[in-house]
Amino acid sequence: MDRMQRGRKSRGQAMVEFALLASLLFLLLMGIFDFGRAVSVYINIAEAAHEGARQLVLRSNYASTPPDSVIINATLAKIGGGGMVLMEDPCLSNPTPCTSPSFSGMAPNTGYIWISPNRTPGNPQVTVRVTYLFAPMTAMISDLTGTGFIMTAGSSMRAEY
């Protein structure tokens, strides 16, 4: 009889230990998921910035002004969807375009594509920067990081022809 009571007590103990540790294991799993998402988003925006700069170099013999839909579309095509929303930086359409990317006005999980302003034909250096407001999906992690954090990737190239 004594053995049977010990078996029942240890079964209850295991259930309580699992209940205490399951939440931590689940949080760790979701943290790994969010970290993987963040790495994937950063790789996507870095490749998009590189492709945008490459398209600017290919078109360096033509003067262009914002909005430059060819460059924006090439940058977006490199991402290939994936739930990422990118648009041209609104400060580029100002009468005097901004000289660096803007970080305000972005909704979570959206971003801006900033293209170096005042592009002239010839031998210029061009820069494309993508800023993205990444918002983690796990509530406890977003409590630690705020509503999101800004990821920035850029690429600069020089047309040599």
C-alpha cells in the first residue's frame, strides 16, 4: 500500500513540474520563432536594397526623379511578397528631398525604400536604404522591445561606365 501511494504522489508531482516548465518552454520556442523571423526579414531587406542599387546603376545614364517606380518595383520584386509591405520613403517627394531615410510614420511590419536623391546622368554613386519596423509576434517579447524595432539595410554602388 505504501508503494501505491508513492506512485500517485510522484505522478502529481510530474504534472505540476510540467505545468510550471511548459510556459517557459513555450516562451523559448516562440522567441526562437521571432528571432528566425527577424533574421529572415533582415536578409530580405538587405537583398532588396542591393537589387535597388543595382537597378540604379543600370539606369545611371538617365536622370530620374522621385517617385522612381522602376527602382521601387525592382526592389519589391526581390522580396517576392512574403507579407512584407515596402513603399517609397515619403520624404523623397518633398520639394527638397531628405538626404537620409526617415523613420517616422511607419506601421508595424512595414517599411520605406529610400533612394539617393538628385540622381544625375554620368558617374554617380547611388545608395538605396530600406528601413523596416519589425514587430515581434510574441506578446512578452514585444513587451520587452516595445511595439517594434527598426531594421535598416543599405547598399551603395558606383556606376563605372
